Amino acid sequence: MAPDADAGRLKRADPFAPLTSEWLPVGDGHEIYVESVGCERGVPAIYLHGGPGSGCQPDHRRLFDPERFHTILFDQRGSGRSRPKGSREANTLSHLIADMELIREKFGIERWMVVGGSWGATLALAYAQAHPERVSAIALRATFLGTSREVETAFCDTLPRLYPDLAADFLALLDEEERKRPLQSYWRRILDPDPVVHGPAARAWHDTERILSEHTPARSRLDASALRSNGALPATPFMEAHYFRNESFMAPDQLLNGAAKLAGLPGIIVQGRYDLLCPPATSHALASLWPDAEIRIVESAGHSLYDPGVRNAVMRSIADLAAKIEGRSVTS
């Protein structure tokens, strides 16, 4: 057998290999990367990556049992493999919600489970509140409501209390006047077209956020020399600055105020006990307004999907919600 045929057979033998993959034109000059995995007759689900600006990874497919789910994964506008890469033009929350509807219609799905963590949770909640009739269940990890207040708490309150040296490193990049409003100053620097300005700011933001996201980070200080290197820049700080300085393109407290629209939709929220970016209080505030939601705390875990116990808890929540969906469809 020819080598290409061998490779094709191996790919088809992988239950997590994409069934389909393509760049879907969604208007405004954007083409988003979309793939489907699993079983076409399985429980429909869509996975929403974080950031904003990161993109889906092959491991995200493995959160879903391929014999039970028909899962759609896509890279949001300007993110991952979507084109044009990094574009912030015509890139708002309402655009992302509309893209999800185009994807749903393309696959002929009537209702699907919506799954997302951190920024993915923000988009999941916003989509479910806009189209509750299209949602069968919601699985969240690390509730983020998309407000600059939450980001302010993480970087201007939690950071200096728990990592005072890191906070000093973070502020050292700014001049005295900029430190009066550090987040706004960072976002302005990150979105500055001059690489000399946005490069160090993007790296400092990314590295600080990374440390806050892990329960036991490998390091707890910024490397001042590395911030000014000529290497590749991380993608997420640019999209995060774009969204966060615009309150994620939402009205004040939109997701909490709209929580009543989730009534009747079963939900599970996986929450790390020591999540410094999306603390348990936020998940509890949401659940207090959404009686159909259950919070599952993972002890000794922070924000990351890969902190001990978090990934398994997310997989269990997805499976448990599928059982509810399947039970409902049998009895309906």
C-alpha cells in the first residue's frame, strides 16, 4: 500500500480526527475555521475557545466522547486559523454570535449543547441569552461575565495582594501617569501600531495573565529582557485589549441581567476553588439567577483547564448534561 493510503487509513482510524474542516465565509472579509468531530448522529455540541483570541486546540476535541457527540469547533474571528489572522475589524460579540448561527444552520442543527470556559463562557452565555431556543444545555468552566470590572479585580486587586513582586514588574513597564489607570494604559499600548510600544506590553500582559491562570505557576516574575525580544508575539493580548476596552461590546452587567433568559436550560459550571482570574463568587452570582445551573468546585485548582482535576470535571459535566438531553428526548 502506498504511504499516502497508509496515512489516510491511520487518520480515519483516529476517532478524534475531524469529520469535516473548512474556512467558512461569514462576511466583512472574514473566513472562520470550522471543524466537526465525532458521530454525525450524536448529541450536537459546539465548543467555544477562550481568550478572546486564542483558538481551538486538538485536545479540545477530546473533551467529547466521539461515539456520543457530534461536536463543532471553530476559531473565532481573527483567532487561531481564521482569516485574516488577528483582524479586529467587524469583530464584536454580536458578530461572533451571528457566526455561531451561520455554523448551526450550515450543519442543520436545531439545538446544541454550548460549551466554553473563561471567555468561551462569556460567549456561551451571550449566545444562549440571544438564542435560548437553539440551546439544549450549557457547560461552563470558570465563569467570566466579560466586564472590565472583573479584569480590574484580577490585575489591580488580586495581583498585588498575592504576587506583589509580579505586580511591580507589571507596572514597571508604565510611566508614572499611566500607572493611575494601568489597564487602560496597557490596552492603549498593546493596540499601538508601533512594535516598540506594543511588543513589550503584549508580552507582559500575556505572561502576567498566564501566571494568574495557574494554581502552581512555574515562575512568578516577569523577565524584563525577554519582554523586549524580537521573537513572535502572543496573539491573545491584542484581541483581549480590543474587547476589554469596549466592555466586550455588551451593556453593563448584561449577562447577569439577562440570566432569566436561561430558565429551563440545564447547566453545569466547573469552578476552580483558587481561580484568580474568574473567582468562585462570579459563578455563584450567575447561579443565584439561574436555578437550573449546578456549580461543581474543583479543590486545589485555579483557572487553567489543565490544573489538576479540571479537565476531568469538564468532561464529566459534558457527559452528564448529554444524559439529561438524551433522557429528555426519549420522554418528549
